[in-house]
Amino acid sequence: MPPVAPPVLLTIDDDPGVSRAVARDLRQRYGERFRVRRAESPASALDALHELRARDDRVALLLADQRMPDMTGVELLDEARAIFPTARRVLLTAYADTDAAIAAINDVKVDYYLLKPWDPPEEKLYPVLDDLLEDWAAQHPPPFEGVRVVGHRWSARSHAVKDFLARNLVPFQWLDAERDPGAARLLGGNGPGDGAGDGAGRDRLPLVLPPGGQALHSPSIGELAAALGLSSAPGLPFYDLVVVGAGPAGLGAAVYGASEGLRTLLIERDAVGGQAGQSSRIENYLGFPSGLSGADLTRRAATQARRFGAEMLLVAEAVGVERCGAGRVVRLASGDDVAAHTVLLTGGVSYTRLEPVDEFAGRGVYYGAATTEGMSCKDDDVFVVGGANSAGQAAVYFARWARHVTLLVRGDDLGKSMSHYLIAQISELENVSVRTGVEVVGASGEGHLERLLLRDRVTGDQQEIDASWLFVFIGAAPRTEWLGEDVRRDSRGFVLTGPDVLVDGRPPPGWDLDRQPYYLESSVPGVFAAGDMRHESVKRVASAVGEGAMAVTLVHRYLEHL
């Protein structure tokens, strides 16, 4: 294969001096990995983009000045989106144009805006572009690299493999065994030296082809993780802090713990990011005015934690936590033990199952956003069950691919459970509709979901509709069944902490310290809880990150008195 040309960074400004200055700064920082091109008019920029598209080149970033004759920067970036929809788009503006820039973020989905002057670029230009280009690169791995997965569209096993890879930020290429000619070649033994030439049958799918590795036929998640090097053993015999659960609270704790010198280990059963990592879009998280996906937030946080020295033990399930003298021990399903001074429980929650349709899980019914299925839904009708933010975010996301999205809500008013900004977005989408006062009571299909049975909660009338895609967001339950009786929980399974663990104003039985529990401390000294699994916690990403950071402060306080 011929070498692949580096992606393009295109800067557009009608002032030649400014245009040269921007290009100079871009080349200084990114010239080794990207080609920097410049255009001095919107027309020449659009011509360049069409030329790059015709050559099948990649464009990673567009940086356009707002004030140009004939066409504003916002108008240009809007037109450019149709040519290179995944390129990151940045508006360069004067202070007086701030309102226009904010409107561009809301209406045209511009990724960011920068104010002139941008000197020094090390402070005002590069940090923003570094993040945007890292986001772009994470979604655009080099051609012919990474994992290939051959499977069936309506296979629960294939979906589980895709979902695992996506949530663990492993780039992969999906090939449908029934639709993609490339899949047929691999399964028929005509693939380029990949070990797939044994005519694998349907019962042996999905077929997973790691780069340069052994082909895996219908692997378990553990086998897949081991083949990709995701599972590992603890690097130390003893830690200051073991965090169980790698959602926002766990990642926040890992970042703060490791950055403050604590020997920190993060244990995760399924995938880094937890439930938040499955979110298609988070738009109200501080510091990201154009929003970001759960996967992007997860990748940034995991990279940050590793940079500070936190260890991560992935695809490892905790099955118990016990006292061992002054230490605490986390028992793993593998039979291994991890010892530490303190343990922080951040296991989050799992989506509640919808029993009438659960038999089709992974075969048309999906819990959470399941963004790996976005392209598979192209030009189909999609149904989303739920009335809170996660359901609204999913509806907005799938509207990009689906012919029509229907939001099915049990309540009579979205405003009771969904943020105003999401309701406004949904109301503006022509291919999204909302049905309130309705619930799903049945499903049917041959091999995969084909029909749903809906019931009107007011009249009791039932209606059967054609449906192949259903995404479910109907609440969640904490993952705390593995904790022993010493860790007190409420009637729903959420971990009690701080004042809530007191019994008649006194510490619980077995409490052997001459003080009351710290705010995030459980009924076992040195075992803390944060995030969604904690009793009466605020179910928001920012709150979870904050509790993770707060827990580290309390861990320090605990360690000072050992």
C-alpha cells in the first residue's frame, strides 16, 4: 500500500499577514504530524476542501476567521461541515464577536472559538488545539491498523464484543458478515494473512482479528482482553488507595490520589468510564462549551490518571472487601487479592432491565446509548425508552443516523426529569418525536426485535408497532451485591456513608475508632464510597468527579491517623 498522507490543518483568513502567522504557529507545533494549508478567502477554502475530498485526503481541523468578505467564518464552517463532517472546527474572532461565537457553538456546532490575539500560542492556542486534535485522532485511527471484528448485525455476542472494544477505547473496524464483501473474503479464507481462512461458520462468530495476532472465534470478554493486553496484574504488593470502579468518581479519585503521591490502583470490571462513558453527548460539564461525548471524557480522564502514575487493573471483578489488621483487602473473582490502607467504592450503577423486551437484549434491544450501533441504525426507525437526560442525549445522537427517533416516556411531562437544554434541542429536531404517557409491555420477532407492544397508561389501550431498534434508559440500580454485611447499605442497595451510617447517633457495630465516620466513609473504617452508588448522591458527572476528589482528601485525613 502507498503511504497515507498526513491529515490536513486548514486555516482561512483574508488578511495575508494573519494567515501566514496562524500557519506558522500551526507548523511549529504540528508540522511533523499534519500538513498545514492556508486559504485567504472562503471561496478558495471551499475549493481546497472539495479538492481534498476528491483525493480522499483527511482534514482534521479548520480554523477560520469570523470577519471575512462575502462569507463569515461561521457560514464557512457550516458549509465545510457537509464536506468534512468530522473535522474539528474552530472560529477565530475578536472580542466584539463573542456573542456570534457562542451562537455558532449552539446553532452550527462549532467546536471552539479563540479570541485574537492568540499570543503566546503556548498558552492561548496550543492547549485548545491539542485537545481537539487528540479527539479527532481518537476517532480516526490510521487506515488498516487496529482490531477487525466480523460479526452479525443481530448477534448479541457480536454486540458485546463491539461494545467492549468501544467502551475501552480500542479502535476497531466492524465488518457485517452478511453485508460486507470484505467480511466474506475474511471468512472464506481470502483475507491477507490473518488466520481467518478456515471458513468459520455462524456459530463461531464474531471473528476478532487483532493486528498481527491470533484470530479469535467468538471469544469471551476475558479472552479478548487478554489478547489485547488489557488485563494485567497489580504492580505493587500494597497500595495507599484502591479504587473499585472506573466511572467519573473513580477516575476523579485516581487523578487526585496519584497526583498527590498516593500509590493508587484503579480496578474496573467492565470498561473505563462507567455509565457516563456510554453517554453520546454531555453538554453541561464545566469547561466544555460545545459539549463532549462520554468516550472523550473517559479517554481524557484515563490519560490524565495514568500520566500521574495511577495503575489500572481492567476486566477485574471485585467480589469482596475485608479488614486485615490495619489494612483493607479487595478480593477478586480471579482468586487474587489486592491489599491497601484504604478502599474507595465507586462502582456506579447498572441500567435497569426492561423485562418485556429483555429476551432481545443485544439483538435490537440495548441498554444505554450503545453508540457502536449508530451507523447500523442508518435510515431506520429508532425508539428510546426513558424521560431523563440519558434518554434525551441518546435521542439527539441517534437522530443523526436514523430516519426517525421516537422517545417513549412513561410520565406526562419531560420537564419533570430532563434538562431544559435537551428538551429545547429535541423540539428543534424534525425527525424526533415524543410520546408521553406510554410504556412498553411486550416485544416479538424472529431472531431479533421486530415489533413492540405499547400501552397507553391513561386509557389502557394497546398498540403494536414495527420496531427493530430499542434503547432503554429506565433507571439504574447500584452494583453493591458483592459487599459484605459490614458495609451498610440502604433498602435499595446504595452504600451509606458519614452521618447516614450512625445508629441512634452512634457509630455502627464494629466501629473501632474514637471518632465518627468521615462524610464519605462507610460503616467500615478506611472504606469510602463516592458517586452514583452512594446513598443520596447527586446523579451528575460533575458531582461524581467532585466526590472522587473529596474522597481523596478524606483518605489523607484517615492515613494521617494510622
